Amino acid sequence: MTLLLLGSCTKKEAPSAPTNLTAVLMNNDCIHLSWKKVPHADYYRITVGFQIRDNLNQLLSETREVILGEVSSTEYDDCFPFEGTNYYKIEAVNEYGSSSYSEVSCYYPVNETVFMYPNPSLGNVVVETDNITRIIVSNLNGETLADLEMSSDICMLSFDQFGSGIYFIHIYSDLGETVKRVVIV
């Protein structure tokens, strides 16, 4: 019996984990992430973890994670980071699977003039600041879900009609516009 070898055999496998991760807070309030290209990776999945606050705006030790998205490049800008330390996990993905996570963190200063809690929330979120004039709620696609005119220092938002997910709260007040990201579980 003769065995004919037509080509070399290579084992198909998931890519290795990304390396050389950096996370830098930029002047535009975005956290810029970058990493070294992984051979045989089709794209990268980015997750952020953050500590949550209770109804009294006190930091809890529990950490939550949400998937921010997937990119084919080796850079990502998180332009709406959570206040406090953001813990980023990046994994390389191809048709054979995904790598283990590589992690990096970056601190985003707490805005002492605009409070939003709890985050994440089961459905109701409190926004507090001086003289709120307008609040716009949008989803990840940028679609406006609610546009509220008001004159108050405190506002309770209900997300019951929108369901779980990640939303952006655009808060207009005497301080200008502030955008915060909220997770509804």
C-alpha cells in the first residue's frame, strides 16, 4: 500500500490572545485602546467591566461586564466610559474559535456635578444635577427613544418600555451637555 501525501497538514485552531494592550484617557474624554495584531484573527471582541453604584450613589464591590462590540482593527475608542475604573477585555476571534482574554484598565474621573444611579439598573435610573433642562435617551444605534424637556435638579427615568440593554443618557443642564452610558439588566 502506498500513501500519497498531497500537501502539508496544519491543525486549525483559535488565535492567540492579543498582546501589548494599552488604554489611555484622551483629551476628548474617550479612552483609546490599542493592541498588537494577532495572526489569523478575523476580528476582536471588546468587553468592559465596571463597578456598580447603589441607590444612594455608593460604589459597590460587585463588577458587571458588557460587550462593547467587535472590530477588525487593532484600535478602539470608548467615547462614553463609565465613571471610575474601566476594565477592558479583548479577545481575538476566527472561524475556529476565540482566544483567551487579555486585560487592561483605565480610570475615568468621576463627574462630581452630574450623578446617575444605579448603574446597572433593573429599570429605573435617577439623574441629579443643577437645573436639568432636557434629557435625551438613545440606544446604541443612535436612535432617540425619549426626549424630555424639564426644569428640575432630579429626574427618575424608567426603562421598562425599552427592555434590557445599553443606553446613552444625554443630560442638558446649566453645565452644558453630559453624556452617560447606562446598562439596564
